[in-house]
Amino acid sequence: MMNTLRKGSIGDSVKTLQRLLGITADGKFGKNTKAAVIAYQQKHALAADGVVGPATWASLLNAEPVLGVRPPDNKQYDRRWANILYTAYGDKSQTIKASGCGPTAMTDVVNAWFDTGVTPVDLCKLAVKNGYRTRDSGTAWSFYAFMTSRYDFPRFRSTATHAEAIAALAQGALIVASMGRGYWTKRGHFICLWKCDQQYMYACDPASATRKRQALTDFKKQVKRYFIFWPPADLATPVEEPEVETPAPLPPVTVTNGIYDISKWQGKINWAKVGEANKAGQVKLVIIRAGYGQETVDPRFVENVQGAIKYGVPYAVYWYSYAKAAEGQTAVQRAQNEAASFYRVVSKYNPLFWLLDAEEACLNGESINAFLVRIRALSGGKIGVYIANHRFASYKVDTSLADFVMIPRGNGIQPTHRPLDLWQYSFGSKVPGIAGNVDQSKIPECGRFPLEWFLAAPEKSVTSVTD
């Protein structure tokens, strides 16, 4: 849903509005913008109050053409790379032609704005190397957020909201869209969106030279997710000197607690009471230990995860690592073994995210990175890393391999390391239905994601079909 705008508002939403109105897009809602809004509202029989609410947005987004810059339109079946493997496990059936639509669609975006020499081969290799090629489900959705660490995109957003996507196209964005069964695919597929008008959504389809557009009403029923990339600043539409207006205040960051991690040390849990605490807003999320070391399963994992499911408590999972060189294996190999065990234990469930717990002195950045790459490739889900505060600097973890970072520190002292998306701040919290103390975490002001992001269904793609 688009924000309600009025005189004094600032930001990208205002730029979108101004482009849709055909006036200078300076991002500030001043007297000229208000006059243009009123004129538009009068012309379209809307309440002419100069305020852009749901009705005015609906009219603008449905009535005005949204144009974009057409990308190069790479094809995954191009004979230069069609039969090159795109696999993390040596499966010879997994070629770029068969399942490389995700990196190919992203190549269109990179070619359009950054480097015309990049090919789908390059991005397929990048996806495999960093764990975004899943075992049998194509490219993980989280690959697109990862790409923002490789190129200087000023802004990125993952959303399922159609109005946001259409508005982004108006801002000059390109969008990689994950499509479900229908016109574009029989199972699942990625395409690159570049234009939208009153009737159609236009796309570059990596798997077809003939599929170029779809009726907007049908498209909205078949799209699963939009991954929006805004152009670099030097390619943005030039704007005139803005009016001087008093900016509207920015909304405060929501600091959220009520996130608890549990394991066998909490003993037998009364999940009915935890479920009541969840409904009351005290418990927002539980992170359940699945196991530790090479293959040891937490003795209460199954009991705990089944209790959370039964009583509707949102849950994620974590694995405590002890990976070090032993028994003729390197630390990296041991970390990969742990990740495989993590996946084997949890794969029958559907956790909100998978978290690596890294605290031991025997660990290092290389083994932690290897664990993250392997669990992402196996699960295709949202991945986090918990890093002991006193070891953050020495580990030297590549935090771009995880979707979020969690750090513990007590006594009310917030960790200074960044990124910091979850702060485990209490080691003596009480929760109804759980005997003894429980570690509690919160989303700090510096966190990059709201609670809704952590509670969102796992972002996992499906294999493409070259039909």
C-alpha cells in the first residue's frame, strides 16, 4: 500500500507521485505539487483536497502509463551457455537452460546499468559459490538481496504488493519477478519487468522470445514476488532545484522485543501457555535449537517444534557449531557436515529462518562462511548468523552471506558491531509456560528489518521451466 501524501511530505513516494502527474520529480511535496494533485483530482472526479490517499493512488496507478528502460533481454537458452551446468551438487540435468532463469533475469538488470560484459554464466557461478543455488528449487529468492552487495544499487525492495511494483517502474526501476503457474511457466520462473501501462505488464522472459507482455489483471494473479532495483543516481531523471519546504517528520523506528531462543535447557515446555502469551503479544517469535556439533539433535527439538506448530507460535531454528579440524577433515568440511545435519533434522518442517550459532573459540571466518553457504544451498530459505560479541572482530565473518546478523550483549549495553539486526539483550527473562530463565532478543533501532520481515513466510523460489 502506498503512503498517504500531503504538502510537506518528502521521499521516493513523492517522486513517484510527481512522475505520474508529469511534473518535476524533486521528491518534495510543495505548493506546485499540491496544485497538480488538486487539478488531477478535479479532472477525475475525486475529492479535490490536495491529499493523495488510497483513492487518488488507485486512480493514478491504474490510469497512467508507467514506462521504463528496456533491458538487453538475455536468454537462458542462448547456445553460448545453454548447456553449462548451474548446479551445487553435480546434477548434470541442472543447466542454465533448464534452471538458470533467476541469474539470467538479474543479468538484464546488471547489463542495463552497470556492466554490459556480465553474462548469465557469471551470475550463475556467483549464485552457486555463495549458496543461492538450491538443491532442487532453482535460485533462492534471497539471491536478489545479495546482489545489492555486489553492485551499487541505491535502493532495493522485496515485496508482494502490486502497487509498489508499478510505482517503482514509474521511478525508473527494473524488477525481477518470481512467477507462479500460468502464462509464463508451468511451475515457476523468473522474468525481468521493465514497463507497465493501462492494460499490460511488459517483461523480458529468459525462456522465451515470444512471451513479452501479459494483461495486468492476469499478471497480478500469477506473480509471487517482486524484487525491485532502483537505478544508480547518475542514471536517475535530472530534477530542477526543489522548492524549500518544511519536511514531514519521519516515522520512528519500531524497537521490538519478545523474541526468545529455547533448547533442552528450558526443560519441558507448556506450549499451550506459550501460545496464549503469543496471542497476548508477549511472545512474538521463538528460535528453537535443532542440534549442535556434527550431528547431535537437541533431545527436545521435535517436541518443541511440534508444540510451536500446534499452538500457532511463530518459530525459527538454530544450530550450535563446534566446527574445527578433526578426524582427518578440515574445519570447513566439518562446518559443511554440520550444515548438512541441520538441514536433515529440520527439512521436514517449515521454519521462518535458519540461524547458525557461532560462539566457540575453535571457529573461524572460513568455517562459518562455509556453513552459511551450505545451509543456504540446501534450504533455499532465509539465513541468519549469531556471532558472539567478543569474537565478532576475530572471526572476520562475511556477513553478506547471511540475510541478517544477531549479536548478544547483556547489562543493557548494545553491541557496537554492525550489522546488528537482532540484539540478544537479556539472559534472565521469564515466559509463561517455561520454567527458569530464557534468553530474549529485540530488534534494535539500527536493525535493517522490522518484525514483519522475520515473521514473513520463507522466501524460496521454484525451479524454472523452459516451456
